[in-house]
Amino acid sequence: MKNSFFALLMFFTFVSYGQVYLTQDFSSGQMPPTDWTIEGLPAQWSVNEGNEAGDTAPEGMFTHFYLVSVTRLISPVVDLTGSGSVKLSFDHFYDDHWGYGPSIGAAIRYGGGEWESVWEIIPGSNVGPETIIIDIADFNHADFQFSFYINGKLDNLDYWFVDDIRLFCPLQLDAELKSIKLPAYLQLGGNATLTGTVINFGSNNINSFDVSYTVGAGAAEVYQVTGLNLALGESYNFTSETPINFAEIGTFEVVVTIENVNGGEDLNPANNTLSKPVGVLPYVPTRKVFAEEVTGTWCGWCVRGVCFMDYMAETYPETWIGVSIHNGDPMVVPAYDAAIKDIIPQFPGYPSGTLDRAGSDYWDPKDFEAGYLQRMEAISPVSVDIANYSWDPVTRVVNFDLQSEFIVDIYSELRFGVVITEDSLWGTTAQWNQANYYAGGGNGEMCGFETMPSTIPAAQMHYDHVARAILDTPYGTENSLPNPIMAGSTQSYNYTYTIPQEWNYDKITIIGILIDMETGEILNANNVIDPYLGIDNLNVDANVGIYPNPFNNLTNIVFSITKPEMVKIDVYNLLGGLVYSEEAKQYQGGENKIQFSGSNLENGIYFIQLTIGDRTFVQKVSVIK
């Protein structure tokens, strides 16, 4: 949710000696917002559900267009009669494409007259995210307006994001807590470093302030910041002196407040507090990194993507999942292709990619490895498994469950999603020919493509990791998971899909993903069909069961047999390592129970394998202490 200070679309109020004339945070989802107007290319302005400008989603966004022109997002008319020194503030991020402009800026006017620019830059590269505060001075008019404009060659940028617009007369003392950063998830006993940004929106300089924070119902901790001299519009990035230790399992709201500004009371306490939940996990589920790379047979640079996607798949086969999303060729999935600029908001072109859709992870394929290693350090609060899988070669119908075990409480909307890929695709028409800018070696070596022609015949190209379908949308399946979800619960959702006749089933991979709809991040993924999961893998006649599950030290393994049988227990960790084995013992027919002690096991997921005679049964269990 937006900061409560910006919660209204537009409001007028007096606070001490300051006045706020207008605010806009695009939370209505409407473009243009009520009473705002657009001149020139209105279709290129939209509301983005991200936070590229540096504040909380959503935000205003202009998308590039192949034209030399000018466009403006224009405010409502504001009465500034009797105003003092008026300021215009906003957050923005300029996402460059080619450099050389166009110019972006802010302008003012009154009475519908000519626009006067009060701030303008001509970016040569990315700019921001940053907060801009402009001095409008004594603009004492009843019919004042301002606008944000872009002027010039509009395909030289990718996007311009604008958010949290405010027209105001500053208070004497107004420190705003602009942002805080904490990890979303930690393992039990881990430490988190609190960082944040404070910006001065008051007319007096800020010399000092206290950062007070609480964790759940705990006592407040205070960190003092002194020795500053922040003028209006200047900001300070703080880091708490002592890391926060999380010694209990659960989800804790960390509430951070700016207090004691310049040794006194901030005149606008409404913008002094932010909070963030932190989930503390008893153990960390195994994670895989989900990579989405954009490519096309028409794209001569895209053989670079072929090179590095294959390298990652060969180097990290257990924890890397790659998907190639094609554009403008016979392998395109239209819905997936159309979503790329939402999945990669700062889309740099072809080839490029994102890992786990995690914030600003936008890389050239050659940087996939460095990004992958970073993502492997991120903690996922949930597992993803593909269970109860079946395939009918006659009807070509696949049926399976996505299943997740939640290690901590989740209070945001999550969705399951499925991507189906195919390897070794090739065609016979010219559309399958691959453009190759590395031919001849003039652009360096690239996995042997430098020895191939500039147009590689289709017969010599076999495409791997190709996205063939996405269920149900690029953003997962709506209502596939409840909200909230409590720790210890296991959730599943069933999918059915008919594999088209022209697809090679033996080259198909089913990929399950779990998406956090609040952040857009993919929390975890899996591409392995798990034979250990689901009731279908248990012999119902033997009534095999394990309870409690999860368990602390002891759990019960129950089963029934009709005649004397030799029974053996083996326990494996997630990597397949044998951590416990018990010699086979003979049990008589009837109901039987074995008590198993996990006192020597660490927190985590294990597989208990029960062998009864010549039959073997496997069940996944969780140890939580």
C-alpha cells in the first residue's frame, strides 16, 4: 500500500505553517488521473504496477514511441492565491535506450497560457531513481497548473516513471522517512541490518534525528543520527549500528519511526513511519533460480543468449531453470511475448533476461551467472513440487498438482503458475533461420557461432528451453492459493493440459513457479516431477501413514499387512544422502506402528523410505525444532 501521507488522490489541508495543495500517487490506477489531462500521445501514458521511480507501487509511466514529438501530463488547475514559496516535488526514474535525449522536464503556467520550464534535463543514460524538489517561488495565481513533459526523439528512451507528486509550501521542520530495507525472510538466528533513507521536506535544515524501531511486540530500539546539515530536498541514507537478531520463528512486523528531529517535534509526523514484515524460518527450503530470456530468430545478437543459456543449464543443472521467450518467429507464445515489458519493466531489448523477476535484475545473458549466484543467496519461504503427475499418450493429456509447503506465515497474494518448454525445436522455412552477428569473428568469439554464417540455415539450428505454453497467464493462476497462508500448511493446485500433436513429448519440461503478486517476484520454482509426493505414491492397501508431520523429535510410521513381512526404514535428505537406516525386521500381519526418532536430524525436509517385502513406499516429512 502507498504511504498514508499520499493516500488521497488530491487533497487540500493546512498543517502548522505549511500547506499541501495537491498530491498524486496514481493509486486510482487511472491514466490520466481524475482532473488531469494529457496532450500528445495519450496512449503512451499508463499506470505501472511497479516501483521503478523509487517509491511504492503504482506509478505513472511513459512508454517510448517511434516519433519526434512532445507530450505532457498536465495537472488540474490549482488556486495559489496568497501562497508563499511553493515547491513541486516528485520521484522519477528515466530508463534510457539510445542516449541523446529526448529532454524531460517540468513546466508551469497560469490562465492556460504558455508553458515555462522550471526543470529540464537531457539524459545520456539512466537517471534516478531520485526525488526532485523544484522551487516555484511566489506564484500567486488562482489558475496555476504544472506539467511533466517529454520532448524530442521519443524512441531514444524506454520508459519514464513518475510518482508521488506533491505541490506544497514546506513546513519549518518536516523529515520524511522515504524508505526502509530489510530482508523479507531470514533463517532462525539470523541477523538483519536495517537501512533507510530520510529526506528533508521542511524549510529548516535537519541536523539530527533518531531512528526508533520495534520488532513485533518487542521494546523499541533507538539509533541516533547526528552531525547532519540537510537542506530542503536533500536526503541521508542511514544504517543501524546494531543488526537486528531474530531468535524466534514467525512473521514479525518491523516498525520504523523517525523521532526527535533536531532535538524536537517534527511538524508532520504522518510521514515519519514505515513498516515491513520479516519472516523467520526454522529451515530454508531448497530453491531453484527461474531465468526468462527474450530472443528471436531475427535477432543477430541473440545467439549470445543461446550460448549463455546452454552454459548455465550445463553448469548448474540442479538449480537453474531457463526459459527462452521468442518474439517475431514461429516459436512465439503471444501472451508471454506481450507480457515481457511488464516482466522486465526496464526492458533493454534483445537478447536480455530477468532472474526470478526480482526487482532490477535485468542482465545481458553474459551476466546470468553472476545474477544466478546472487539469487541463490536469497531465502525462499516455501518449496515448490510437481506431484501426482500422469500422462496419457492417446489423449496427450498431462495432469499434475503443484504443491508447496509453507515454512512461515504469508500475508500477501501468491499464485501458482506453469510454464511448459520444449527442447530441440527446428523448422524448414526461412523464418527458422537464425541471424548471427558473430559470423566471421568480428564481434569476438561466441560458442562457435563465429565460425557459422551470418544467416544460419534452419537445418543447422536446434532451439532449446523454448517457451511453448504458459498456464494460465504470465502472472500465474488467479485464486490458486488462499490468502493468508499459515506456516506448516501444504497447498496444492491441479493443472490439466493437452500437449499438441506437433510437440515432442520426450523433449517437454513442466515448470512450476510460485509468484508473489505484491512484489512480482518468483519465490521458488521446480522442473522435476517428484515421485515421492502425493497419495498416489502410497499403496492404499498397506494404509501407510506418518504422523505427526511436520514433527519435532518423534513421529509414528503406521502400516497394515496381511501376512508376516520384513520391514526396513531408510531416511534420505533432499540431496539423496542416506542419513538414517534401520535393519529389516519381521512384522506379523495386522496393524503395525514404528516410532521414529528424529532427534539427531537438523531442521529440514527428508524422505522416509519404508520397504515392506518387495514393495517400497516413500513419504516426504519435515523436521521442525
